[in-house]
Amino acid sequence: EMQLVESGGGLVQPGGSLRLSCTASGSDFNNYWMTWVRQPPGKGLEWVANIRQDGGEECYVDSVKGRFTISRDNAQNSLYLQMSSLRAEDTGIYYCASDRGHSFHFFDYWGQGTLVIASS
Amino acid sequence: IVMTQSPATLSVSPGEGATLSCRASQSITNQLAWYQQKPGQAPRLLIYGASSRATGIPARFSGSGSGTEFTLTISSLQSEDFAVYSCQQYHHWPLTFGGGTKVEI
């Protein structure tokens, strides 16, 4: 079983940047695709981005393309989300999760989330 | 792909059964997952492949359907089952979730 802990959330002004981190333990991180999912306050879940085990493939939802970058460091068992040009609508809890990958992109293990607030 | 869940809220008494629906705007074959989320907690995977239970999920949770129509059935609700349930399709990019069904007492 994989344990995931997110960090890096906080309050940022619109147009600003933030880098989220997710540290994994308990399982072979480099065997999993990984994903970021977000949840605006009081609303439903939205998939944001995912990345292949070797970092060689990344996918993004259209609303964050060109502004967010997902990356990973397998040696550090870590996943990242670099967010720039943040907008109010990016506000929410950001969860990292393991992703089965290989055309089966659902999410087995989840972190507890980190809150991002884009507001002036 | 737009995922539509109904009803938005379902009021059920403990011990009763519940049937939740999820509809896809186009066919997703059986590539559907269900998640449970309690207040202040992360989602938990319940079902994948429309009908396969994830590890450790009790047998009272069952999923069915294919194409565009899917159902999550909870037989004999326990107190710990009152939560929000969301479906997610993984047949098309981008991956998308339904808006959720809140199961309340």
C-alpha cells in the first residue's frame, strides 16, 4: 500500500505561482503513473494532470495547459505540480493519487490534500 | 465526456439499500470507477471496471453497467456509508468525474 503526503499549498495572489509536492512511501513509487486531482470548495472532483512512471508522458486538462507542469523524481519518491499564472478558479484542495495507467487511469491511493487559494 | 450523476442527494435509513446512477455523454465501455468521500477526507476507490471491487471494499458495494449507464448499489447501508459518491470515466481524455451523489441519513 502506498502512503502519499502533499505539501506546498497556500494563499497566492492571482497571477502568482506555487509548487506542490507529494511524497510517497510504502510502495514502489516508480512503478506507478501518478496524478493530481483538485476539488474546489464545496464542489466535485476534477482531474488536473498525470505522468507516466518514467516521466516520459504527461497529460493535462485543457484549463491548465501551458500554466501547470507535472513532474516527478523517482529517486526522491516525489511528485510535483508547478502552477503559474494562477487564477481564482484554481482554488481548491489538490490531491495526489496513484494512477493505474496503461489505459486504466483510475486512482487507488490518495493523499489527504493540500489547499491552494488564489485570491487577492 | 460529461458524467451526470443522479440523484444529487439520496436520503436513506440505516439498513436500507441505495441505488446511485451515473450516465456518460457517450460510450465509455466499462471504463468507470466509483469513489466514496467523507467530509474532510480524501476520496477512496470503491469500484473500477464498472463492477470490480477495489481491495478491502465490502461486498455490500456493487457496480454494474456498460456503455453510458452505470449503477452503484449499496445493500443495507451502514453508518459509515453516509458520504458523497462520485463516478469517473477513464475511456476518453480528459479524465472526468461526475458531480457526486450525497447519501444522507
